[in-house]
Amino acid sequence: MRAPLRLIPALLLLFGFFPTTAFAWGEHTLASYPALGALPEIANAAPVRIESLEQFLSAEEQSLVTVLAEEEQWARANVPNYPERPAALAFEATGNALDLRERFVRAIRINPNSRLLSYTQRVPRDDRPGCQRIPASRITFLRNIMYLSSVTFCEYQPGQSIPALDVVASGADEPDYGLDIGLFEDGETEFGKQYGFGAQPFGNPALEFSSQAPFHMGFFHESWIVYQLAPFLGRTFPEYRAHLYMTLARHAFATGHDYWGYRFMGWGLHYVQDLTQPYHATVLPGVSVFKMLWINFLNVIGFGTGQKRAVQLVSNRHLALEDFQKRIMKQSYVSGNLDYPIFAALEDTSTDSGYGTYNDRYLRDVITVESTDRATELDETLSEAMPEQFVQDPEFNFDSNDNPDALIDAIAQGQLQTEQKMAEPLGVLFRSFGAHSRNYARAVLE
Ligand SMILES: [Zn+2]
């Protein structure tokens, strides 16, 4: 069988310009407040006293040695295709305060430039007192942060007390601020060469944002032939992150460090929430396996535009969904009118228990099964409900479009009734976002 082997480079190409610049959901904080605010254990929790990361680590240096060693054993046994953490990075209790933070950051293999400041992120029009506003450049090392210019970030000092919900909802957006960027060995970072994650499975290592995608997406339910031809698609690791942060959160709670308990919970929630986005759980929604292989075959024999067009369309719809969700939520917060069905769906706890309790297989067997199931229909809905240029024109590149308001302006001018048409499908997605977020949080707190 030589033919399938010849297809491999073409598939590599196909996923080379995969929509990896996207975030899944725009600002997880916007949806995390209603979702976790509906969980009394968090909404009614006593305010938590902020500790710096160094304070937490120096108090728990000894106990973290065992916790992180066991976590590594768990990951090796349970995460498919898990890239083992090199022994040299294992966390050890040396008592040296000077490199304590660095030793921890390297043991959990996140970007060592992560700021990890004590801060919260607010939704629009939340003007409760006590916020010492800081620019986005204080909380992230990312360079392209224009999109954060309207977001309110507040800095706090260790010793101050703040609501648990603020910590969780802010933490849920934090993994999009660089924690998972530059971790692969071909990403031209010094730590990427030591972390043991290997080469970036897909996406373009030269693009700042693309390298986090394999941690924030989970392609667990593609056809066997897709994995056969493109085995790198099996190298996605949200299960590793969600479990690691749950372990750290539980340990922080158990040892009396509630602030870090809620913050690690927020970090873990991010991956749970990302996978409720069908475009983060399916490689090419709306494109059948047969069509994928056909497009790919055409490329092999020299008719290569089909694949670029298919990927561009999926990428545009992915970004249109995310952009629309973020805008509609922000507008609602700004106007003070939270009637758009997305908000009621987020607070609706009626489906939570139907999913069963959270377990180690939950991301794979529950969340992504559901989001994969929804992908094709959602793709169709988007192509019908959004202005044509953004979702049906493969020549259009949503990502390199200069006007950030282009979609929302087109929706406002058009006669598509996009808001009405998207209300129901977004309600479905965000009911799951809320339910899975709470089920994860319950498992942390149990
Ligand atoms: Zn993400």
C-alpha cells in the first residue's frame, strides 16, 4: 500500500494552516461568572486571602514533591500519547527560595515567562470598588494584545481578601495568556527544547499563538483513517492539563491555600470549556472523511486549491462563532440587559447531573463526544446565519482582516437576524459549558 503513505505529506500540509490562532471562546471570564455563579459552593464561599505563588510554594515545597511525582505517574498511565516529563524537570525540595518558582514552573512545564500576578479580570460594567486597574501588558507577555485593551484587569496584593468566584472566573481565562505558548522543541525557545513535548504536532510554530493549540484542542473522535494518515492529530493534551490543575487545586485546598485552590481550578476549567467548542474537538466540521480524503487526493495529483479553501472556510466559521459570542456577551454586559438566552443557559443547572460525575475520562468520553456530535449542524447553522462573506467565501481570511468590528457591523447592517438564529444553538453550547464547568468544579471541591 504505497498510496496512503504518499498522502501523508499532503495531509500534513492540510493541517499546516489549521485555524490555530483562535481561542475557542472569547474571554472565558464572560461565561465563567454566570456558569460558576450558579454553583452555591463557589458563589457563597467565604472570601479568600490572596497568597503569591512563592508563598504557596514555600509553604508546600515538601508536599508538592510527592503530589507532582504521582501526577506524572498518572499521566504516563492514562493520557494517550503523553510526552513524558523529563526526569531533570522533576520537582525537588531544595529549600532554595531563589529558584523556587522557576523549579515549579518547569516541573509543570508552562511558559516560564508567564506573569502569574495576583489579579482579577472583570466583565464590562463591573465597577465594584477596590480595583487597582492595570494594563494587559502586566498580566501577559504576549505581544499582540490590542484585543485586550478594553478588558479591566485589577491587581491585588498578597493578604487582601477577594471573592472565590472572582478568582475562579479570572483563572479560567489565564491559560490563554501564554501558559502553553512556546513549549514545543521547534518553537525556538530554550525551555521548549528541554520540556520533552517533541515537535509541534500541527499549526505553524512561527506564529505566536499557534503553539498552544495542541493543549487547548482535543481531537479524540476522528475516523481511524484520519489518524492513520495524520497521526500527529492524536497528539493533543488537554487531559493532561485539566488533570494536573485539578490535582494542584485539590492539594491547595487540602493544605489550606484556598486562593490557589480556586486559581488552579480556574486554570483547569479553561480546558474543559475549550472542548465544549465543536471547532476545538473536530478537525474539519462539515467536511466528511470521504471529502477530506478526496480533497487531499486532488492535492497529491496537483490540484491543490481545494484543501486550502476547505480549511479557510472552517477557520472563518470557527472565528465567526467566537467573535459573535464574545461581542454579544460584551454588549449584553455593557447594556446591563442579560436577556440573551446564552446567559440563562449558562446558569441552567438542570442538565448537570445527567452527565454523571466528572472523572478522568470525562473530556474524552463526555465533552468531546457531545461537541463532535454537534459540529456538522453547527457548521451549517453558521454558514446560514452569518453574513455570507465571513462564512462562505474561502477567499476571505477572517484572521487577517484589519477591522475587528467587521462581522458585527455586517450583522447590524444585514437582514439576517443573526442574533435570533444563533440564540438557540448558542444556548445549547453554553448550557453544556455551564454544566461541564460545574461538574469539574464539583469534582475539585468534593
Ligand atoms: Zn484556550
